[in-house]
Amino acid sequence: MKKVLLGLSIFLFIFNSGTLKAIEFEDLSADRKFEIYKESCDQDQMANCYQVALWYKNTQRVDPIENRKLRSAIEALKEKRKKLKETEEKGELEPDELQELQAASARLGEEGQKRYATEKYLEYLSTACTAKRKNKDGEWIDPDPKKEIKVEQAACKEKEGKNSYEGSFILYYASLFLIGLAVFLISKTIFQDEDQFQASEKLDDNKEKDEIAKHGIILRYSRPFFKRYFSPIVSGMKNRKTFKDKYRRTLAASGLTNILTPEDFFAFKLFLIIGFPIVFIVLKIFLGADWDLALIPVVAFVGFFYPDFWVRGKIQQRQKEVIMSMPFCVDMLALSVEAGLDFVAAMAKVNEKAKANALTEEFDTVIREIKIGASRAEALRNLAWRVDLIQISSFCATLIAADSVGASIGPILKSLAVEIRQKKSAEVEKAGATAATKILFPMMFLIIPSVLMIVFAPIVLEIVNGK
């Protein structure tokens, strides 16, 4: 477990350290990126000249610098025309000024922007490849021979129509090989243990599907996958005894022993490392949300620990159900024993008469253990171990002590029933006494402000209107 946590921590650190700069850069707008590339290109960084060329190619519009110049010129010429109209009715701009206004307006049009972007793309592509630049007259100027300028080979290849990167074919065929290997290994795993899996599925068919469904939608739809693909891997791990000992009592206390083995539970945790990110990506695409993909490691981390929180909630819910059922079940057990039934028959009668709950399930387990040869003391110790409650531990210890000295358990069960009812009544009274304290803070912060607003709002309005 410590190794898993350490590995996840290192992975998150490496992932975040590698994405911080990218995230910071992604926050910039396209125009701001262009200005950064252009400024660096003017300093003879040919790689960024290539980025400027790609910007023109991808956006197909006038760059922000030229856009500001054109709009400023248009505004100035329109203002000048307006003043001429005010002084003279037929006043108009000079022919060259009119031509400049029309050219600027045309360049900001859709076709003009595409034409301008294409010209600039070819210009900066050539600059990135040769380090030559165009002057105002449109002539190409050689670079300063005193400077060592490194041209961008990718720009040269794109200019020549060879837009491919070195080694791309190696990566392509390597990816095909790895995909084929993965398909082969998965297929081999599927068909190799198909008979074993089919046999286990037939055994699982005896379990009611509704019983699995009532434990939550995540377990219901995840179980076929981790049971099929992850549980065999976990079962073959060398350190499986560690998590078997760790999760055996946890699953017993939560009542999930018939649903999950310790190996299945650990496989469930491993599966959700992949399952939660997949659901995250599907929801992001389906909802069209702008969730940051950098959250995927966090989602995977939550997926690994989700089963722990889920099973802890199951334990608390089951223990509460046991405590609520104890008074009636122990009463019925005492009456059945005093009526002449033995301990096992009395427990069977309780299960018959009582409403199905967590405690009757545990009684049923005790009956089965005794029928297959376990002693009454051993079955009761197992009951105390599974439920892990002080009340049940005390109940079992009392019965084991009475059984060891040969005492009649009828009066003992009767006194235990009275004691349990008294404790339950005391707990209910205690909960009722603390209810007033618990409701105090919601009253102070929610109810009282609302009442004060209703009472004093009309008074304040009257004072304001009066003034």
C-alpha cells in the first residue's frame, strides 16, 4: 500500500511539474501568442518565425499588430473626412487617401484577410528556412553574416512539401506493433482462462443480481469488468496475503462477503483508477464542459480510494441496523429459549419471525457454522469478530461464559434484553437532548436573520420613503 501511494505521489508530481508551463501558456490568447512569437522572430529566432508562419496558416486572418494599424488608419481617415464634410458640403479626401481607405477596408474583409494571411505565411515560412527577410520595398535581404542564425529545418521541409518529422515512421510502426501486442496479450488472457471464468460465472449466477444492485450503481456496473480482467491478476500477486488479511474483516463487517472477496475488493480499487478517468472524459465530451485534463490524475487518485470510503459507510450503516434490531431479536431469543427451544432452534425462530435485517443475517451465519461442526462458542466469537460492535461483543461474551459453566441461558438472555432496551432508551433520550443544541446554529444563521428581515424591512422602507 505504501508503495502504491508513493508511486501515485511521484506520478502526480511529475505530471504537474511537466504541465505547469503548458497550462500557463495555454491561458494566453492566440493574439498574445502571436505577439510573443513575432517579437522573438524579430530577434532572429527562426523557430519562432516558423510559429508565426503556422499562426497565419491556422488563423487565416490579419495579425493583431497589423489589425491595430489598419483600424487606426481607417479611423483617422474617417475623422478627417467628417471634418471636411463639416467645413465644406462637398469636401472629400484626396484620391490617394481614398485609395488608402479602400485598401485598408478591403484588407480587413474576409477575402482580404485570407489573402494577406497566405502571403505572410509564405513570407515567414521562407524567412524561417533561409533567415532572409523582406524590406519595405518587397526585396529579400540576406542575414547579417556576423550573426550565427540557425534556420528551422521543419520550415524548409514544409516549404518543399515534405511536412514530416524525422523518425515519424518509426513511431508509427512502433505504435502499430505495441497496439497489436496489447491486443494479442488481452486476447490470450481472455481465451486462456475462459473455462475458469465461465465456471465462476455459473457460481455467481446463484447470487441474486438485485443483491449486487442494491450496493450501488458503481459496483453494479464495475463488477463484471474488474471481476473478469483485474481479479485474476490480483489473485496471482505475491503479496496478496497482505491485502487479504487487511480486507477480510472489513468486508465481513460491511456484509459484502458474499459479493466480494478481498482479491475482488483490491481489483475494484485498481479498476477505478482507470474507470473514473474514463467516465470523466466521457462526461467532458458529452456535456461539452471545459474541464481541465490535468484533473485526470486527481480523479484516478479519488477512484483508488473511493472503495475505502464506500465500504466504511456500509459498515456504519450495517452497525446502526444491528443496534436498532438487537432489542427485539434478543427478546425473541429469550422467549424462544424459555419456551423450551435450544439455542440454534431459538435463533432460527427469531429469523423466521423478525423482519430481515443485518442481525438476522448474522444469526443465519451462526446457525450455518454450528450445523457444519463449529462449537457454539466459536460461532459466537466469529459473530463478534464480524460485526465489530461493543454491544455484540458483550452479548457474545456473556453467552460464551454461560455456556462454559453450563448455566441456563434463558434468564441471561432475558436480563440482556432488559439491559439492551434500557441502553437504547438512554441513547434515544441522549439524542433528543442534543437535538436542541444541534438546531441552535441553523437557527442563528438561517432562521433568525430571515425573521429579523421580515420584521424590520417594512420599518426601514417607511423611514427611507419618509425622508
